[in-house]
Amino acid sequence: MELNSSQLFFVHCLSPVHIGTGEGVGLIDMPIMRERVTKWPLIPGSTTKGVHRDYFVQQRDKESWIRTAFGAGKGEADAEGNAGSIVMSDARILAFPVASYYGTFAYVTCPMVIKRLERDMGAANVSYFSNLIEKVEGWEKKLSTNEDKALIGHRCEVTDENNEKIYLDEFELSVVIDGTFGELTNSLAKLVFKDDHFSQELLASRLVLVSDESFQYFVTQCSEITPRIRLKAEEKVVDDGALWYEEYLPTETLLYGLIWCEKMDQVKESWKRLSKGRVLQVGGNATVGRGRVRYLYTGGDYS
């Protein structure tokens, strides 16, 4: 059987994650990295590739394979000028956690996110859902009224007792129940989390579809903001000018990306290892418990 040279990966934030862009110009001193056009959060492909390279180095994999797959590390001589045959894209937002009056929190997504997921799967020549764009267009019509609405499947843990209202952050949304969206939530949960049944249940029972405009508000205004200080060593008081605010992707954020390989014959055996999920450290502030994520992989297709 031939191994497909493309697959999806997912990023599940187990703690708040800060992939920074340097100093900000607004109220947040240290903002997270976002797409220029949409302002949606992302994790750069360079970050994903770098932490994977470090992981395999620590596992003491063969140096020749690491250089072929990920390129030469800092300070290493690389006579062939190899940049690495495995390509890892930026990780884009898939579902954003938002505080909910019922069910503690909801995973929130929107039609544009799902359309981009379908487009990216098409570019990678992988497909896990049937007639997805047609379904999304139907969901959009149900959401396209003046009344704020949220679409759910038949089984949802974040609605009121009568399945009529959802309260996300400070907003009240009217519930629209759609069986085809319920099918997507179940299929997506199994695709993302495979054998992790607890996480499957969380995603399947808490995924909510809102309008693109509502989603824009949640991902730009509901990230985690943490004040940080630096103390004077002797007095144990805040140093002058040493108070700043950092932005984080909240715990439970889900993102997705693509991995593909340009030299499958050289890394075929190790490529198969990317079907196994692993916990890695990304971004800054590791010493204060930030940046722990799970990378989860679809494993590619066999044909």
C-alpha cells in the first residue's frame, strides 16, 4: 500500500499558550500571533516544525533522518543546504473555548472556519466529510437572520433546560437544532481525538456554530489576558515599570494544520510515527506552566 504524503494535524491546548509577536501597541503589552487579515489566532509552522525536531532529537532518533526530515539544526553544518523534506503549515483556529452559563464552556466555531478546513483538506487531497460545503451553506441560511442564533446538534451540554437559549460570555443566543451539524460534531470529535473518549465527548457535546461575525468577537475579545510583574530581589516589591499584560490562547483551544512530505521514500518509516499523538511545549513562559499542547495526527491515508 502507498502512504499518502499529506495528513492533517490538530493542536489541543492543555494550558494557556503564548506565541508572541513582540511588544504590542495597545493595552496588551505582549499580544499573541494572529493572521493579518482575519485577526484569528494561529501557531506558526516554524514553531510546530521546531518543537517536533527537538522532540525527535531528545528521543535520540537517527541524526541522518532528523536532518532529512527537519533540516540542519542551529550551528550544524549542512553541506547539501537541506531545509527538511517534511513541511508543516501554520495551525489555524478550529474551535475556540468560550465560557458558558450552562456546561461550563463551549467550543465555538463558524461557517468560515469549516469552509477553510474543507478547502485545506482538498489541497492536501484528504477528505473525511461528505458534502460539507453544501451543508455549511444550509447552516449559514439558518443563522442569517437579525436574531442572534447558535446552531447545535441534537445532543448539547451548553443549552438551557428547554434547549432554547445558549449564554456565551455576555451574550444570549437562540438555539437552532440541526441533525447534520450533530453528525459533523461526532465525526470531528472522533477524527481529532481518536481513542481519547473523554475529549471526544467534550467536543461532541459542546461544539456550537455561530455566525462569522459573532466568532470574530469571541476570538478577538475573549482570549486570556494575564498580568505579569517583576519583583525587586531585596524588597520583594514590584520593580519600577515592571508590570505588563500578556495575551494567551485559552486552555482547550483547538487548531488544525497540514503536514506533507516532499521525499517520502527517505522518511517513510518515520512518517508513520506522526500518527501518534504527543504532548509538546510551545511558545514562551514554560517555567510558569504555559505552552503545553497535544499534537494529534490523522495519520494520512492508505490507498
